[in-house]
Amino acid sequence: MSAASLSHMASIPITEASVYTMQEVVLQPGNGCPSNMARVGSSCVDRYEGSLVSIDDEGNESAYSPYTAPNGHHVRAVSRKGVVPQAHISMLEASRACRASGKRLCHAEEWKAACKGPEATRYPYGDTRVAGACVDTNRTSPMAVLHQGEHTARTMNDPLANQQENTVELTGAAEACTNDYGVHDMVGNVHEWTDDGSFRGGYYLDTTENGEGCEYRTTAHAPEYYDYSTGFRCCADLVWPRVEQLSAH
């Protein structure tokens, strides 16, 4: 079965006891968001940093390497715990991958709201930085290990960069890096593109240089830019109003 958009899912009549699965997406009546997304205000936000699956000509899916750029490949975004998050991805490719799964890149304000949590704190877990709570403390620089500190387009897209020890971690591995919305790793691990051309939250080597925690924002790069630090997550609009309307008929 090919990937279905959330709007397609919303067209399925449901009853109170029903649960429908589209690929990995489970929509439960009355929730408003698929089970792999958190409800944040009037939006749905992926619980985990984005990873990719590759789709072949027959519609079969397989995991795509998180260590190489997806440019020119047929991929879609997924949100899963316990996997290496996709890096080496531009805003344009991240947006394309989200759309292929019936989602979109997060708007800046909804991303910040999700990161800050219901209490609107500076970090997902509170107002004061806690060393090691997120993947942002005493990490190893892969450029120092592999390329004597050289930072160029070639070295910063070395597939070995995030395969070095003490660099990126699996999604959800930092158990304290969350909030009551149930979103994970919005600070540290990999940067996350938003649809305003920024990437947010910092990454494993820096969560303070361009703002602290959830206020971290990098604006220096074009939407085509990518390197070993750039990742993403997807958002979507709530689907429950349409589901409730259709199920009443």
C-alpha cells in the first residue's frame, strides 16, 4: 500500500471503537492526531526526529541511510523511536519527505510551542539547562576526528561523520529530553528545519550559540543547504474535526 495522506485518512468513516492503520499511522477517534504525533494546540507534531524510508518503483519501502543526502531519491518521512535520525538533509528535501507522508514541515511558532511544552519553558524539561538531559553535552566533533577540524561542504557531508562514537544518538535515547506533550529531542541531537528557512534546537555540539534551548535558531543557510548536523521533523493539521463530521453521516 502506498503512503496515504492525513486528508485521505480523514475521509474514512469511523466508529468509536475503530482504529485504522495506514502504513505506520494509527488514527484513533477523538484524538485528532495519529498516534505517532503529539497534539500541540491546533497542530500535530511528530514525537521523534524524522528519519526516511526509500520507496522503489513497485512501492516497496526500506530504510534510507541517515548518513547520506536523499537528493534525487524517492523517500518519505517517518517518526520512529530508537533509530538514527536523518541528517544531511536540506529544507527542500525535508519538506518533500514530509509531504510524501501527508504531513509538512513545522511552522516556526508551532515548533517552538512543541519544544517548550505546556509550561512554555526554555528547554523541553524546564527553564534551566541540565547538562546531559538532551544530546548536547561533551560530545565528540567528527570534523576534529576525521578531518583535522576542516569544515567544508566535502568534509561536513562525510558519511562517516555521525557514525563516530559520542556524536548523534538514537531517537528518544535521551529520556529526559521531553515534556508533557510527549515530543522528544527537540533540543540537541540534530538541527530541525522549519518552514521559514531556519533550523532550530541546535545539535549535539551546540545548543547555545544562536539562542538557548528552544530559542535556538540558525538563519545563515539557504533552503538547499545540508550537512551532518541538519535534520527535521514533520507537523500536520488536526484531522479530527473532519473525521467527526463524516462519521456523523
